[in-house]
Amino acid sequence: HPSPDTSPGGFGAPPVAAMMQKKRLAANALKPTSSAARVKTKGGSGKGRGRPEAFARRNLRQAMVLRLRQQEQQRRGNKVSASGKQVTAAAEEVPIKDRAGYPLVPTKVDPANWRTKEGKPVFVDMARVPWLPDDFGQGVKMTNPISRSRDGAGGTYTVWVSSEGKVYYHRKSIEAELGRMLTFRDGWNGQMRLQRLSGRQTDEKAFFRLLSPKERKCLPKADELHFCVVSARRTDTQEGLADIALTQANFEMAGVTPTWYVDAGSFKAYKDLGLKVVVGGKLTEARNKCLRDAAGMRKACVQVSDDISRYEYYDGEQAENGSDDAANRAFAAATCHVLTPVSAARFLLAKLRGAQGELPGYAPQLAGVYPLGSCSRAFGGAAVTTANFVLGDFFVVDRSPLRFDEEMTLKEDYDYTAQHIARHGGILRCNRMTVSAKHHAPGGAESLRDKKGLEEQRNIAILLRKWPKAFRAHPKRKNEVVLQWPRGGLDAEDRRQAKRPSAEAASHAAPHALKRPASAARA
């Protein structure tokens, strides 16, 4: 049933839930995942048994460093704690060629034989700095005590090793040797490899068993979807390149090469990274080109933001009531499945196609995820809703002729959601699936935002002009709106209003766009 984007299915996860999620993730990071939350391993069984794949890569790195530090402190006669036995053993099992610090190209000196001038061994690291060239490696060495050394402190140092086996302690020393400055473009391939090695996902077959029999019959193959990453101007910063590397690696781990839709000015920079790139234009133009290209291929369209680090699905029972405490308990008891964007999109499309005809007049063509990084509050409501906002960071469109309103530069996903509800009788939002996306990061649509919020207000005015019965100002957040689809639907005049273009009218309405009626319901 149509419902407002408010508690339990809307914005604003309670702080308690966020704290519980952090504690749970921290506790699970140092132990194998349970058999219920299947994690793919080399043996194919999917069960976490203390193997390297069952632990987060950052924890393996920490365990390795702590183990070396413990050995050095013991040599000095001091005691220092290390990580748990399971994670330490898992770290030691990771072959050096599967560590991010291993050089990407053949080197003159085998990394297994790395030594300092003093003959100290250098161990291949599991991390890698973003500026390190392909023929260099990153390692960890034990240190010698000095006059300032404190009992139990220190013991290891991160170093970099050239192809010839020369050990460097500082970035500036490498730059002096090479005769140039090093940037994050030098380390692009290394960051791609780091992200691929860091992947740890639920077994796909086990995850798809969560679909109903009807939905499993609708499960598409990966090549039946056109995967599009909408991006622009993200190659000029280290953070932007790291996000691009992570996004690309998430797809490559699933055996898919996505197409990057960028503006004309960014085309060469993205192409130079070895990505599959096309010129899409500005944001809404690029989104529409994605849709047209997918339609021309007779494929469903998947659109993804360029800064998503994690895709998750929480499998669990709905809370016994709509209170925050009950929702938090249900969320804490749920099993978390970590996904690739490919498996997440296939899952959504299967549910979308399986929902056809479930309700009178309901033939959804748009599927999306819960709009927050935590779906704890959503456990107080239905797992799937049909008239809520679909976030533009990650969504699937099947066979709809609808397109984005190119008059809009921001909040275009709100308008697109409204179009789908009006045309197809609803959407499908999976309130148990979330993505971890950065917002307000440099580049992309953020370059269109201004400090005074004038561009936000202009776009809100367009929404209120097109859909006056569906949108209202957010009661707490400036320059934000709430989608609450009218239970009686739209009449003929409402539909004509939605199709009536008027940029001039929208700009005149902007100063009044955020006035909220005193009788408006709280979000």
C-alpha cells in the first residue's frame, strides 16, 4: 500500500541502531562469518572456517603487523598483545602474491627475498599506498630499539621496495630517485588490485535462494542487464580515483565490465584509466542515454553511482511492532549478506519481474534500495514497498519508456520515482537492501550545489509544480522534500500538470517552495 517515506520506512535511522550496527560489524570482523551468512571461499563450501577469505582484509593486515610487532617486542624482552589466534593464522596463510603490497610487474628481486641493508627481512604488506608505482612493492619490517623507545611500543615500520630490491623509508626518497613527483595516477593499477583482493561477498547461489520460487524463475543472467556508472570530474583527486577503482573492481569481481557515462570534459581522463567510457553529458542527459542504450540492446538498465563502497542485504523477520526498540532487535538478529553490484541488481530485477500483476494496476518497472546506509528502522515495516522514493545511487529499470526530466539538475530521482508510480502503478523498493554511498563528495552533481541552496530550491519548485499532491517540504531538513503519494492516486488534471514543462514558472516558485503547511504531518 502507498505509504509516506517516514518511520518505519523512511529517513532517519535511530542513533541506537547505528551504534548496534557498528558494534556488530566490529565483533564479526575478527571471526569467521556464520554458516547462515555464507561467504564464498576457495573450497567452494561457502562456510567461514578461519580461512583467509573469511576475514576482512584490513583485519588481516592489522593481525600481520601486530604479530611482527609482538615478535620484535619479545626479542627485546617485552610483552605485547596480538590479534586472536584465528585471524593471525589466517593472515599468515595469505600467499605473498595475493597481498596488495606485492609488485604488479615482474621484478629483479623476488619479494620473498626482500632485505634491508642490515639484512633484516621485509614482509610483503597487505596494504598499498595510492601513489606507489607498479614495479614497487610495499612491505613491513621490524625496527631496532632506539633511545626514545618505550617498552611495548613500536616494533614495525612500513617501507617500499624497488624492483632491484632497494628499500625506501620515505616517499620523497623514491621521487628523488625517479626524478619526478608521484601521484595517485601512478598507483591506479595498485589500487585496482587492492580493491579486488579486498572483496568478500556472500555466495551468490545461497543468496538467490532467498527469492521466492516465482522470483527465481524470473532471475536474469548478468548479460541481460546493461550496467551503467554515471560519473563526472572524479579523476582529479586521490579520493575520486580510489572511488572509481573500488567501483570498477566491484564489477570486475563479478565478471562484468560496466560502461562509464561521463561528461565530454572528463572523457579522456576516464579513458586513460582503461575504463569503458562513453560521453553521456550532464547528469539527467547521461541517465537518459543509459536508458536509451539499454533499450536499444533490449536489456534492463542498471544505474550506479561512482562512490558506492558496499552492497548489503539483511535477511530477517519483521519487528513485532513499529517501535524503534523492536526494529533494532529485529535488525540485530538479521543475517547480513555482502553482495556485488551484479548480484544485487539481478536480485532486484527478479523481484521486480516476479511482482508483475501482484496487485490490481501494479506493473512496476523501477526497483531500488533503502535510501540510508542502515536499514534498521525499516525492520519496523514491510520488506518491500510500492510507493516510496527510489534512490538514484543504485536502481534497476526494466522496460519502461519513461525518461528523466532534463530540466532538473538535482533531485531528478524524486521526479523519476513519481513518474513511475503514476505510469506503472508503483515501484518496488527493497527495504532490506542498502548501499554505502558517499554524499556531497567533490565532483559530479555536487558541483551544481551552491551554499545558499538556490539550485536545490529551483529543483524542489519543479517537483512541487509537477507533483503538488505527492511532495511536501521536509519538516527538519533544509532544502529536502518528503514523498507521500496520495492514497487516492492522481486525477486527470494532476497528470496534465506533471507533463506541463515550465522552467520559468518553476524559477518564480522557488522562493515559496519550502513553505510547510502548519497541518502537515511529521516525517
